[in-house]
Amino acid sequence: MLKGFSWAVTCVAVVALAPAPASAQSAADAAAACSAGSNLPEAVCACVGERAADQLNDTQRQWYIHAASGDSDAAQALLGSMSPTETIEAATFARTAPVDCVRGG
């Protein structure tokens, strides 16, 4: 009986310690950057974070996180690794996502 209980506790502990999926972490990082770099409400920044995880690739998302949090050197360094199209998409996202989220979208 105790052996089964011990196994169940171990399984629960392993599940509880499993890292969050990358998209969830990316969303949380983007939301934190939004909060750090603006005076937008937490719910709006959470929306922006979710959109960043869904709509931006990894490089664009990292650019947004650095740009929104005010780390312009890191953001500038990432621009060189993006195509012109990716740069435009990321800049458009940074400009429009907060407004869309404020509007409830």
C-alpha cells in the first residue's frame, strides 16, 4: 500500500515540476515586457503576450520582448537576423497588438 502511495506522490511531483511549454513561457515573457514598458493594464499585456506567442516567430518575439522592455541594444542586434518582411511584421505587431487588445480583441 505505501509503495503505491509513494509512486503516486512521485508522479505528482514530476508533473508539478515539469516546465511550462515554450509558447506559454514566450507569452509570459512578452506580457512581462509589455507591462515593464508601458502603463497598460495587466489583462491587456496578457492579451499582447498571447498574441506574440501565436503571431510572431521566435526571433520576432525576442525582438518584441527586448524592444518593449527598453533593451534597445538587444532589439537592434536582432534586427540583423530578420528579413525585411519579418521586421515589418514585428514592428506592425508592436504598434497594433496593444491597441487591438485594448479594444477587446
